[in-house]
Amino acid sequence: MDRTELGRVLRTWRERLRPADVGLPAGPRRRTPGLRREEVAALAGVGVDHLTRIEQGRGAHPSESVLGALSRALRLDRAEAEHLYRLAGAAPPGPGRIGRSVRPAVLRLLDRFSDLPAVLLNARTDVLAWSPPATALLGDLSALPEERRNLWVQHFLDGTDRVVVADDDERDRRDRALVSDARAAQARHPDDPELAALVDRLRRGSPRFASLWEERTVVEHLDDRKTFAHPALSALTLDCVLLRIDDDDQRLLVYSAAPGSPDADALALLRVLGTQEVAAPRP
């Protein structure tokens, strides 16, 4: 681990970004070139103190999850992300491994979804990035530990999934679709240790997942309509379109409602509520 060079390269990459590049307002009295340290920490979901220690060449070895989060926050391309991992003394995700890095072009695309909830997933259904309206719909994903920022975990283990199912048939269909996704991911990435550990965790922690896993459930996962519960609104039903990013084996889920519908009105109100929540001063 080259702590000195790691700190220098992080500062250099932070200073080359403009606030507009990551969807942030420039604000008055900006004396720091590029992004502030606090802004990068917030984008990556890491503590400011932790990032400060890394930039100053101090502190513990950053974990792979922190390196992946910094790669996404700093809009690094694949070569830069690999360089970051090597400076930190970590092996970059290689063949057979499911990565957490997101290409800058994909992040720019996600930034365009300022009016719609959108969530980017890798093959393990780890949540990699999301649009601001997704925070209003799904809650503050950045506040969750990374091991819980996963669709399968939220559905089968945590019970924090905000998707509402109408009846047992719909629940069975959703369960089977998610387990089928896990089966398909394992077939595509049989050598990924994190995926193997996650499937083992799900089988031990969820009898429902374990039962469907033993059935070798395989179904086609298509675009869908989902109903979400929200603490400040009545339930709203949204169309879910799945966009595949084949080169990285990632999926972008985008939620919308038909113009003029009650659900579109609820979604517009949800955006306002989310903006107010983000803008509210922290205690």
C-alpha cells in the first residue's frame, strides 16, 4: 500500500471534478478547486474523517467496498479504478469477479433521471448508485451498511423492501423472480466469492429462499409494475423498466407513471418531499 501516492491521487482526482459533473450546485464562496472533501465523502457514503485520513496518508487499509465507493464518487474509468485498488494494496476486481465500479458514462446517464426514481444494480443486486428521487421512494440508501444495500437481502432477510404485494400469488411470483436472478448470476459468475457467500447467507437465513433455491427456480424477469409503501403517502404503483448494461453485467431499474394519472401526481409530490428532506438542516 502506497499511502502517500494514494492520498495524492485521490486529491488530484477530487480537484479535477466540478460540482456540476456530479449533480451538485457550485454554491457561493467556493475556494477549493473541484469538489470539497465533504462532498466526495457524501457521494461515496464514507465518513469525512476516514477520507481525510486516507488523503493524508494515515489510517487503516481502505476496504474494497470503500475503494469501489470512491471510484464511483470520483467518476473513475476502469483503468483509473484499477490503479486506485493497486495503490491501496488491493486486487482489482478481475475475471470471474462481480465488480462495484460504475463507468462515468453510466453515472452521467443516471444523473439525467432527476424526475424519476432509478437504481443501478450489479449482478449480485448490490445497489451501486441511484437518482435523488429514488431516495425519496426507497429511503436513504446511503445510510445503510453496504452488506444491507442489496435487493435480495432487503427482501428475504431484512424485511425492509418497500414493495407491497397484493396477495400470495404475487408474493410467490416475486420470490421466484428474485431467486431466479440469483441462480442466473451464479451461472454467469461461478467463481465470484462474494456471490457464493451471499447465496450461502440467504440460504441459511431465509427458509423461503432456501426452498426455492433447491427447486432450481428459473423464470424470466421482465419489466413489471410495482406498488410501493411510503410513510408520508398512500401506496403508489409505478411501471418498472429494466435497462441492461451488458458489458458490466449491470441493470438500471427506472420507475415511472403514466402522465396525468394519480400515481404520476403522487410521484411528483414524492419528489417534492424528497427534496425537502434532503434540504433540511441536519441536527
